[in-house]
Amino acid sequence: MQIKEVIQHLENLAPTAYAEGFDNVGLLVGDKNTTVTGILVTLDTLEIIVDEAIEKNCNLIVSFHPIVFKGIKKFNGSNYVERVVMKAIKHDIAIFAIHTALDNASNGVNNMICEQLELINRKILIPQSDTIKKLVTFAPKKEAASLRSKLFEAGAGTIGNYDNCSFSSDGIGTFRALEAANPSIGKKGETHTEKEIQIQVTYAKHNESKILKALFENHSYEEVAYEVTTLENRNQQIGMGMIGELPEELDEISFLKHLKTVFKTGCVRHSALLGKPIKKVAVLGGSGSFAIRNAQQAGADIFITADLKYHQFYEAENKLILADIGHYESEQYTKNLIVSYLRKKISNFAIILSDKNTNPIQYI
């Protein structure tokens, strides 16, 4: 198996098309056509991780966080980022980062947090916009059903828990083939009238190339008439954070102690207690201060995230509890998710969970 085939599996888990614009995801180091000897999965790619990959004969590191986040102008080993990249290149080790693509996946980082807390009735906290597209095309009436079926096979027409969704309407199409044309119906130089079906389907933007390929390969017209638009509808299956409910409500202190135990953290920093039970829980792995208001508006009793600053705790406004469990702690189960997923998809070489703790923060 080549690296590009592993990447395709990772794209199916968390399409990089849904990563945040500021992020740097995908294959950061290496050649996608390289044959894979083994995969090492980690939260962070540090020098000790590259050393572990060398020791365990893994030439592909799948990392949650990207080691290269900003532009690098020179490579002389002056900092840990440069040293990691230089060592990886020297030993022919590729590095793939998945980061906010997995943050935004419905079965990704935040779902793992919900799993650990056994939350029920889960849904995306901040659904992503501009991820749903619509295709409008026109086909001869006798070909419409077949074309529609091929578009469905390519991934069009899936909406939430439904698939094969479309809208069709009858109409009359006209065209005149010019001298250089090679029309499948009609004659050159004559205006042709054809009974056509207008087909409308929506699709997830990461499937666009497959859907357009299906359109062109299965349409009989030399020039295919079609329109593609990006919809403002929010995608309820993709986005940052999640919100769910505890099966049974807990008092605040009991829940915070439970949180500390489950995420094995040295401490839980939290805002003022409100003297009411915890039932509705919002979560966002990593730095999630931007979602405080979203958690409030969703009616959460507590919002669990990381990297909260001093003044941001005031933003709780006595409407909910803010709980900072630590950046590493909130994302620690992510590498287990990736390993479990890849082991189900790939069985012909080793997929190894890194045994290195890359948390840069220590507690006393």
C-alpha cells in the first residue's frame, strides 16, 4: 500500500476540505507514492516520535497536530520544528496531519470526549456553513433516470439520514450545434428542441470532483449544461464542538471530580459554581474559548474545553460553568480513535499507537 491510499482512508474519516482556513493539514512531509512499511499515530510529532518511528520501522507518522503550522524560511535545526522535519526527511519518514479536519468531523475529537463522558443525544455545537453545494443540470428525458442514479452513486443527494434526494422538473431545451461541434443529437447548423429534465441535487463539497466526473462521464451531450452553487445552509453533520446530555444529572462537585478522573488531568480550572445540577454538557477539544457564547445559547450547564485565559472565565456570566481540563487532556483519546479506524481499514502492515506522552505541560 502506498501513502496516498492511507491518506484516502483518512480523508474518508475526516475530509481535509473541512479543516479550518488557518490550519495546515494533509501530507506535510514525504512523497505520497511511497510504499508504507508501518504507521505510527501520535498527537504531536516531536523528535522522540520520529525516533520511535525509526525504531519501529514506520515510515508514515499520522499526527493530530501539524508540526509545520507557519511558513519556514530556512532549515538549520535552530528550533524543534526544523529538527523534526530535517530528521524525518533524512530517514524517509512522511508526516500527515489531520487536526481541525478531525475537530470538525461528527465522529472525531469532540465525539471522543462525549464517549468518555457517556453523553447521549449528541449534536454539533457550531455547525459549519458553506460546506453544502447544489448541482443543477439538464438531461434528455430518456436519460434522466440513469444520470440521476450515477450522481447518487458518486455521493450526491445525501442529506442527514436520507440519501437519493433530488428534485426534477420537465422542460424544453434548445441548442444549435455550430460547425466545429459534434452533437450526439440534432444536426449542425439547425436549432434543435429537446424534451429535458432539470435535475437538482445537493452534495458535500469534498465530493465535488467525484460528482462532476460522474456527470460528465454519464451525460450524452458534448457540452454539458450545469450550474454549481454553494449554499448558506449549515451542515448539521460537520462543525466545531458537540453538546449532549448526561444519562443522569450530577451535582457540580461530583461532575468536576469525575471530569478530573476521566481525563487524568492535574487540575480542572473552572468558573464559579452555580448551585444547580449538571445535565447538559457542551465540549470542544483544544482551544475553545471562541465557543463560550455558543455553549450558552445551546443551554449548556457546563462547557468543557482548554486554554481559557483569566478574563475569559468572566464570560460564563453566571449562566454556565466553564471548565478548562487542559489542551493535551482534552485531545488525548484522539490518537486511539485514529488507530482504531485505520486498523479496521488496513490489515497488511503495522499500525502503532505511539507510547510517548507529548504533553508539554507538567503538574506538581
